[in-house]
Amino acid sequence: MSHLVRAVVYDAPGQFSVRDVAVPGPGAGEVRLAVEMAGMCGTDLHIDAGGFFSRYPLTPGHEIVGRVEALGDGVTSLALGERVVADNTVLCGHCAACRRGEPLYCHNLYSLGVNGPGGFADAVVVREEKCFVAGDLDLHAAVMTEPVSCVVHGMDVLGLRPGADVLVFGAGPTGLVLAQLLVHGGAARVTLAAPTAHKLALARSYGIDVTVELDRDDPAGAVPALRAGAPDGYDVVVDATGALSVVEICLQLVRDGGTFFVYGMTDEQASVPLRPYEVFRRELTIKGSFAQTHCFDRALALLRSGRVRTDGIVTHEFALGDYGRALEATRSDRSCIKAVVVP
């Protein structure tokens, strides 16, 4: 039996409303979650503009914490009322990528909040095996599980060498979490560069070694100071901003034989100049990291141990009816580190 709830619904890019929709009863092997909190990230801005692999009509919201309110047939590992975090990625299991053991490249990837109904709603239906019990976590920590999972995958891709000197651009939620994992993952030094003083102060409280304040309108102006801190360049330079003006300066800060790690999401059609000879002559490595699969258990372990701290990251909370304000805060409010929606 379907269940009537309020949800954010996009009929087309940039065209959304909060209205009543019917959420189906959970089928076999599924549960329905009463959403407690759903996080917003930069990806939601791309979805608002019609980017990523979004499909409309759409209810966005891929960072989901909820209470189990209905069980489908055959569900045995969850109980009514339990707080869980939901892994939004659903893999087909039978395409060429899945059969090769590369599930993140699944040709039929179904992602709650991207091309399937997500968590900016009173309720959402999730598969049982995609729910992870998180009743021991504070709600503001639990809502960070999906972002931390993505960073865990990023660390897998990066394969950091112990003793590396690392520069990270960006002090949003992703940059702050990634910098912490780099500190605990073997880096000899982590430098974080970003334009917002209070975010850099938070980074220092997390144990980041060096912070450098950028001019938002002229990030290239910080190159001399960053180069002074590492005259031969950094072993790894990470872009966690998605800003082309930042991406354009990254390679010149990478040490010969070093790695440029593309973590921030730019617009799909955006491009920057690249001199292949430089990559060839300096033997540079360029890596990218997209989303995650099978990383929620490790993300929860990091949150539970306190190895990844999230205090101070959630700065703005909005009711479901104020979804538009949440978007605007994420887009342009410099005091906002992370906005969440509380149905």
C-alpha cells in the first residue's frame, strides 16, 4: 500500500516544488524509512542545474538518515524504529563492469537522489542490504556517513604513499574529511588551502598541519606562498573544489613524479588547458575519484572511532519547505559549511 508524504519534486532542471507524493509500500527485501535528516552537497547544485546523471521527475537527496517505519517481506536484519544510514548506490550486478568486479562503473547504476527518489522527503524506500544501523551516532555525525564513504573510496583510489607531502584545495565538508584521512593515512604533512577563515580554523582544530587562505577571486595569487612551503612541489595535490580557477593551478604545484588528484566536481563540459609534454616529461599521474560503493562500513568505523571528526561541519538546518533556501545557502552563503534538510 502506498504512503502519502511530502517531498521535494523536480519536474525539470531548476523547477521544483514541495508537494504530496505517494511513496510505495516496501516490497520484498525493502524497508521504508521516515527520514530524520538528509544532507545537501555540491552534487545537489549540479542536479538542480540538470547535471550529473540525474533523471526527472526526481526527488533529490542522497545523504540519508532515517528511522525504519515499515518492513517488506523477508526483512530480518532491521527492526522498526531503528536509526539507519542509507547507501544510495544500487548496482545491477550483471553488466560488464559489475561482472568484472568494478561496480562503481556499473552501466545501470541506480542512485537514490540522483536518478531515483531520494531523501528530501518525509519517507523513502531503501533496500534492506543498503541500510546500516547507526543508532549509536549523533544525528549530525550520521548524516556525514555518505560523504565520508566517498572520501574512503577516494583514499582507495589515491593509494597514498607514507610520508607524502600533500596539498588539498577546498575546506568544504569533503575537503575537511579528506584532509583528516590524509593526516591519519600516512601523510607527513597536509596543507589545506581555502578562501574562508572560519573553515580553515576548523581544519586546524582537526589537526591539519598548515592552512593557507586563498583569495576566492584570484587563487593563483597564493601560488608563491604555496610554492614557498614546498619549493620542489607537493607529492600530491588534491582539488576538492571543482573550481576551474583552482584546477588550472594544480599541476604547477605537483612535484616531478607526483600526483594530481581530481576530487571536486566541475561542470560536465568544463575544460582546462593541458600540456601533454609536461605530463610526459615530469612523469605526472592524474587520478579521479567518483562517488563510492561498498564503503559505508569503513566510513561508520571512522566516525565511531572519532578518527574522522564532524563537529562543526553541519552549520545550517532547513525544514523541507525551505529546500530552496538550503540550495541558496549551499551555493552562496560563505558561512555555510554544510546544509541539511530536516523533514
